[in-house]
Amino acid sequence: MNETMQLSLLRERFYRREHRSVPAAREFVRGAVTDWGFGARLDDVLLCVSELATNALVHGVPPGRGYRVRLLLGEGGVSLRVEVHDSGGGKPGVQEPDGESGRGLLLVAAVADRWGVGERNPGKVVWCEFG
């Protein structure tokens, strides 16, 4: 596979720590998923992007920093991986909802085929995958 082709399978964008970054991340992902023809799961993907970006914004991004959304289309276009990279500490997990909050990773776990948390220095990567 040549380098140009490989680059088309990866898209990423950096977002500042501001509330308007979540809808911007959704639109970025909508465009990439549509370009790649992975639209059958678009609503599920956008829900997960909203939840992961919101979690990064609220819990994972210290003041003055931001987060990165990375999309990877699997070989043959049969899978999609969404990653949200932030520089905050902690290891997120599914928790019992508390009033109006605490449902983000519960929703991700319900609609994505797989999800998890990885390390980076500094911070973490929260990811989900769709087949």
C-alpha cells in the first residue's frame, strides 16, 4: 500500500478546551465517516464521539490544553476506530449514573462494538470501535 493510500485511512483533529469543540468534533467525524462510506453506523459513531469528547472536555483536559480526535478506518473499510486523546489523569470507567450525568461511557459501551482506555504520556486515550 502506498503512503497516500495509508494517509487516507487516518484523520485527526485537535480541539481546544471550549464547549463549542464538541459539536465541531461531531461535524469533523460526520465528514470523515461520510467520505469513507461508513455511514450505516453514523448515528452510533456520532453519539460516541459526543460522549467521549464531552468527557475529555469536562474531566480530561487541564486548563490551557485540548484534546485530539483520531479516526482510523480498518483495512477494506469494514471497521472504524474512534480515539479521543487527552492529557488529564485518571482512568475512566462505566459508573452508575448520578442524576443528569454519568451516562457517557454507559452509552458508549451500549452502542460501540468495543471500547477501552489506553495510556499516553501525559494522559490517556479513550477509544471505541465499530464493525
